[in-house]
Amino acid sequence: MENEALENQPNGESRDKIIQVNIEEQMKSCYIDYSMSVIVGRALPDVRDGLKPVHRRVLFGMNELGNTFNKPYKKSARIVGEVLGKYHPHGDSSVYDTMVRMAQPWSLRYMLIDGQGNFGSVDGDSPAAMRYTEVRLQRIAEAILEDLDKETVDFQNNFDDTLQEPTVMPTKIPQLIVNGASGIAVGMATNMVPHNLSETVDAICAYIDDREIGIEGIMKYIKAPDFPTGGIIYGMEGVRQAFETGRGRVVVRGKVMVETGKNNKESIIIHELPYQVNKAVLHQRGAQLMGDKIIDGISDVRDESDRDGMRLVVDLKKDAIANVIINQLYKYTELQTSYGVNNVALVNGRPRLLNMKDLIVEFVKFRHEVVVRRAMYELRKAEERAHILEGYLIALDHLDEVIKLIRGSRTPDDAKEGLIQSFALSEIQAKAILEMRLQRLTGLEREKIQEEYNEVMKTIAHLKELLSNEQMRFDLIKEEMLEVKKKFGDERKTDIEYLANEISIEDLIEEEDVVITVSHLGYIKRTSATEYRTQKRGGRGAMGGKTREEDYIDQLFIASTHATLLIFTDKGRCYWLKVYEIPEGERVVKDVLFRIYYNCRRMKKSKPLLMWPICRMRNMSKNTILFCVPRKVLSRKRN
């Protein structure tokens, strides 16, 4: 049958035109192509701007339409049509759903689109149709699109090769860190949680100052994820693991409070939910638990939320204990939920698992590339402008000859050739002179041209210095990031609740500078540095401290409360003490409160020696202070 079919094919087609392939290899090849298309072109964000292609195309399409934050709103259907027809030839629902999510305050920590109309609710209600809603870019989106026209990023052809679209946005916002991302690709997925912009900017600046900073150092700035719906992060072990490895489990609880009403009846008020928890589903679940008597202490569950905020009320029976019911709600409902962090993003077009430092490193690397490309573009434009201004100045210096030559020329081309030959001008300069308006021949206009030329030359010198000095470029990145923080930064919305085994005394001690005073007889105290003041010209000196009649202050220095005091005796023993463990005393208190060593007068030894500034020894923290004392008494001994 097969042979007869081949022999009877029209147009003389024969068996020779059939290519034999291995079906296993063919299926493998096709599936790999499909999976890479999904991974790169749909599901995973780019580590540089934190956007997927559809998000990037929506923002670019709105920017091309001039739909910015200071312009009137446009119908969502208008934007969807623009993006579909020019850049993203897929279903209109994919584009509109993307726009809706970027306009929902409970979905993105920092919204990129300003929506007007019904964009859904935290109860899971669907948004209105695109013909009813209107949108425009948020102000923060301008920082993502800024410098797009200065050749800072590469462009590529759109799907039909008629237009150009950016491959990445030259963003100043660390979008991937502050807004997170989620997506399911083929064989892999990503789930990145949002963080606070102010904390993230501080961490980026800290990395620029110290490239060797570790996760511990970064966590001093970025405390934990910061969700748009607030809530409480319960325990830091999963957060720390996610920061260190890129994978972890973050437990989040809703915020509740207990109110006492009439007849001393208590009610639990839920006013913040964990991220991506549906309030209507939670309400329904609470009612179900009450009806099934799984939680016996609930008498009613109702939703009193309004435009002023969320308020989900759980009324308790008289004999119910509020804390017990709250813990049961955490156990049986989504009032407590966990998020599996999986920081997978595209780095140089390939999926990669990234920890928090990796995310910061890649963003700073990209910002550096953008700054260099922008400076090169501005330098080229400045040099082109300086070239034309030089031609203007030459023409104004020989104004009569130029006018005579132009009047004597038969055609503009003859005039241009005459200018080039007579005054050694370039073709660009000659053309600019011919197009110059007559009003620029006045003396005042000449001064303006000279001033503009001087300014352009200063700009050229600055840009050349910037391109030759790496430290200047990183200082500029820091300056721009701090400006972003000033414009768009805000306070944390999500609180952190540490578990009992995660709290150390040092975490509860505020880090501040204190003045440590050591007397000759071996007494020591710490005093807040704010008690001391700078003596101004003509002022009376303030007493640094009081001692007993037979004693005097031998050492006085400043240290942080988190620093460690290392004390060596003349016999070679070492003792350590945290600065915050030194008892606090006022500046003028006589009896210093803590004794390191005693009976110094009887010992024929040299006086205690304070080693300052901090001694740098191998494997020693830079927050360590060393000094030597005669042997004998210390409060505690350590190896």
C-alpha cells in the first residue's frame, strides 16, 4: 500500500524526496525548541529588568503611545490593540490580564500601571472588560523606561520585522527584587517574592561600597520580603535560607487584633491578609469551620470591609479564649500560609538559580552597562554639537567673507563647496551655516553660541572622565539609586516576628556609639555619646567624667554597642566582653560601675595600654577593640 501510494504521487514525486529521521531524536529536538521558547519568551523574567516579554511589551507600547503618568488615561482596549498588533501576537486576554495585575495594589508591591475603573478585588472578583477600564503609566514606570532613546539597550525586530522593540528595559528600579515574579515553564518554575525598595537600594549601595559583602551583610539592609498586603513573617529561618541559596520557605500570617464589645464579648479583627490569599475564600472557610464545629469558640464570621480598609470580624463565644481561637485559625485556614521561594531567572538567556547577592550583582552589572552606553551616546551627540558650533564660530569670525561668498554662489551646492574650500569646514558645518537664521548673526546671538560651545566642551570633558574612571561610574549609579529611593521609597508593610530560638540579646540592643571610660584604678563604664557635645569657640569645656579622689580617668574612647572588647593581661591571657554588657553610667557619676582589674597601684607594672585605632588581626572582626591591662580580675574568661 505504501509503495503504491508513493508510485502514484503526482508531479513525479518519488521516494528520494522522503527524509528518513529517528522519531525519538525528532521528538526530542522539537520539544527542546518548544521548551526553550516557553522558558525564554514567556515564563521566566530577565534578571536585568525583572520583566517577562509581555510585561515589557505592554510598558513599551504605552510609552510609544505617550500614555505616561502626566497625560490623560486611555482605554485599556486601545493599549491591548496596540500591543497585540505591533509586538505580542497572542490572545488579548494575556495582554489585558498582565495590565490588570500591574494595576492591582494587592498584587504588586510597586504598581507600574495607574488604573481607573474596576480592576478586580482581593475577594477574587474579575476586572471589568477592557472597553470599560482606562490606564496610564505610573510615575515609577518612568524610571524603568528612562534613557530608552539613548541607545542604552539593544533592539530587535518585532514578529513581522516591521518595527523594533527593546530586548530589555534600561531600568533604574531593581524590579525583580522589589516586585518579584512567578511563572511555570517547561521543566522549571520561578516564584520570587517582593521586597522593600528603600531596603533594596540601601543593600545595592552597600554592595557597591563593599563587593565582598555577604548575605549577613545584605540582611542588615534587606530584612525580609515585604508583601503588598502586609501581614507578618513568622520565623526567619526560611527567609535566611532563601537569601543564601535562592530557595526557601517563608511563613506569613495575617495581622489580627482582639476587640472587646458589649457584654465583654470578644471579637477577632483580621485587618491584613497573607500575600495572594483570597478574602472571600477565607471568610467562607471560617464560616465552614464554625458550622462543622471544628473551631467551637466562634459564634459568627462576617466581612465588614469597606473603602477605609479590610475588616474581617470573627465573633467569639463567652467562654472562648481569643489566643486559642487565633492559633486555630492559623492552623485550619489560610490566615497562616507559606510561600516556596524559587529564584530562577534568565541570565544571558539561560535560566539560573540566584541568591539575593546574585540578584544584586546582576542588577549592578546591568546598571553599569547602561551608564557606559548612555555616556557614550551623550558624548557622541555632544561632539557632534560642538562640531557644528565650531563651524558657527568660524563663520561669525569671517562674517563678511561668508556673506559675500554665499551671495556670489549660483546654487546652495556651490555655496557649500565654497565654504568648505575657503574656510576648511566639513560638509556638516557648511550645511549648518547655510541653514543658519539671520537673527543668529547679531552680537548677542554670537555670545550665546560661544556660551553654548563652552558648556558643550565641559560636558565632553566630564563624559570622557566618566568613561575613563570606573569609580565615578559606580558613584553615579549610587547617586541615581538614592534618587530613586527618595522618590519612590516607603516604609515596610510586612512585620517580622522572630521565633524564640532566633532571637539573641544583640538583636534587641540598638547599635549606637558610646563613650567608654576606664579609670586608673580599673573601673569602667559606658555613656551614650549624645551626652557629650562639641565645644565651640569661646565655650566652656564640659567635664568628661568624675572619679574618686585617689583615682583619675586613664582611658576614654568611642565604640559601638555591638563591638567586642578584647582584654589582654600581662600574663598573656585574653578575655572578651561585649560593649553593651558594660554597665551604663552618666557622664558625671563618680563611682564607675564595673571593675575590670584592681589594685593597680600595688603592681609594679606599666599602665594599661589602649590599642586604637582598631587592631587588624587575622580572623578578627573589624568591630573588635583591643587593649592590655595588668593581670588579675576580669568579669569573665574566654580562650
